Amino acid sequence: MLQLSFVNFKANTYMAIEGTTATDRFYIIQSGQVCVYHSLTLPGGIKQVYGPGDFVGVISCMSGHGSTESVLAMTDVVAIMVKRDQYPELIMRNTPVAMKIVRSFALTMRALNDSLTKANTAKVTTSSPEEIYGIARFYDDSGLFDIACYGYYQYLKACPQGLNFENAKQAFIRLKPKTKPPYLEPKNQDPVRAYPKNTMIFSECQAGSDMFIIQEGSVKITKVVDNKEVTLAILRKGDMFGEMALLEHKPRSASAIVHEDCRVMTVNKENFDQMVSTQPQMIAKLTTMFAERLWALYRQLSNTQLTEPKERMVDMLALQIEKLKITPVKGQPYISDLNVQDIATMCGMNRQQQSMALYQLSQDQNLKIVQGKIEIKDLKELFSQAAFYRKQNARKNN
């Protein structure tokens, strides 16, 4: 039987402090007001005031990572404490509460994705379907013709009167005979789809209402801004993506490109609503997944504030390994499945910065490149090194 506790917080006391270790609980505010803020001097750093019905601490609780926010009680506060192991039962008894958390996370994630893109490229992205042409053109120029062909087709479909319709039409005619972009027109009877490496599942700014669950392989989530690709995340077996378009009924906020041959299960709006009402574990997994992504996005945003290429690369590498929740084993090296190019792209680096970072990394005694992959001699040392860079930068900014 679900038994929730009420907790009292006096005015001017902290309910959570950014950077502290993860806890097994979060709070739903019943009365009073709190101020929630982050140390980032980006859009994520804006202070917000929360009140009755709002929740705090979910990201840290459900992701198992350190707190991404500080929460200060502005008045005396009464809050309902929910422990992580109580969440599935809470969902069964009160699905709207869980969906409020999920939808709030989706909105925050879209905002943070835009902030990350702006920080890496100094550009503001738009959601106009006209942008699909530029994305297709970028991959065409990069020699990734299956992706480009898919993009041109989606542009032609979305913008029959578009400014670049004729150019896209000629490009599609040129590429179609020598490419095999899968699922240009997916059918409802394709609940499970197989995609080869370097093909596109959907494009940024494309309309869509399906969510995907990876059964095999991996998918990278990217944005193209100012003729540069920014990798937001690399997702693996069990991860979901595309859910924001399903939840918000808005165009895709980023592209999904196959990183390694993969198989995905599709979930449409009808199936999703049915799963919400009959499978509380689905909402629990979705909440946990969002929490982990938001934690990673806050870390990626803090990474953009590091100025030295090596510092950014070391911190980004540490972040990708921390996401896997791997426990360091003393004396046992770890080989990442990511290469230097992957890490540099996640940092939004240009070629000159990548060359400098690669040279600096080659001088690091704790790292070496093995068959294109990065080998770390001591994971604890890597984590400590990355934390030092972030703290040093925070002191500098303050």
C-alpha cells in the first residue's frame, strides 16, 4: 500500500543543493513557494519559482546522478516526499501526476537542446520545414548520400511550394538511383524497423508523431546549425527517442541518425495512450530516461563554458562514461566505444579545434588512442580531472 510522507521546510532553507550526490526521493509541493536555480550562466540558469502541485528533485532521484539544481524554500513549505521505489505505485494510482512530470521534462529538454545548440554555434534554430533542405544539403556535401536523399524527399513532401523545391527535386533525382534510404514512406504495419548505419530515421523540423524504442544498435541525436553538426546524444538498446514530437505535437527538434546498424520498435499516439493507461512501468521508464537526458544536457551545457579544447574533450568523455554508470576498477583500463571524432562532435568543435584537442589529448598520460577508440588507464583519474576543470571554470566565472 502506498504511504507517502509529508515533510516541512522552513523559509530560507535548502531542499536540494546543486552538485550534491543523488538521493532516492523527490518532492511534490503541497503548500508554499520555492526558488529553483542552476549555476549555469545560460538560459538554464534562470531562476524559477515553483508552488503547489510542482515537483523538485526528480532529475537526481530518477537518474541516480547528482543534483542539477538548487532548491531554496522562499516561504515555509509543506511537501509530499516520494521515494524512487514508490514511483511505480504512484503512477498506478495517479497517472496524471506522472504525465505532468513527463510533459514538463519534455518542455525543459526542448529548451535545453536549443540552448546547447546556441552555445555551440551562436545560432538560434527554427522549426520551419524549410530548414529540412539545408540539413539534406549538409549531408549531401558531407558524402552521406542516404541521409541526404531521405532529407530531400521529406523536404519535397513538406514544402511542395518551397523556396528550394526545384533544387531539392533535382538533388533527389540525382541521388535516388544510387542510394537506399529506408522507410521513406513507413507503413503502419511496420511496428519494427531495421536501419543500416548512416541512414536517417527522421529529420529535424520534420512533422512526426511516432516514438521509437531501440532494440538493437545505436542512434545519434543531432542538429545541424551554421553548416556544422552538433551531436546531442548517442542512444543505445532500451533507449527511447522521438517522444517529444508525440507529447508536444510539434516538429522534430533534432534529427535521428543511425550510429550503428539498428532495429527499433515504433510507438504511435494510440499505442502510447494505451501503454500509459495499462503499463505504468512504461511511464516509469520514460521518466527515468528523461531524467538521465536532462542531467546529461545540464552537464553538456556546463561543458560549453570550458574554454580549452582538451578540457572540453576530457569532460565530455567523462560525461559519456558517467552516463553508463560504470564503476571504476583500480588498475583496469577502460576502452570507450566512442572515438575522438564522436567526442569532438558532441563538443561542437570545428576542425581546427579538433586538431588542437587531439594533439593535447595525445600528451595526456591517462589517455591513448587504440584502433581509433579512446583507452582510459584510470577512470577515477578521468572523473577527477573533469570535475577539476568544471570547478576551476566555475571559480573563474564567479
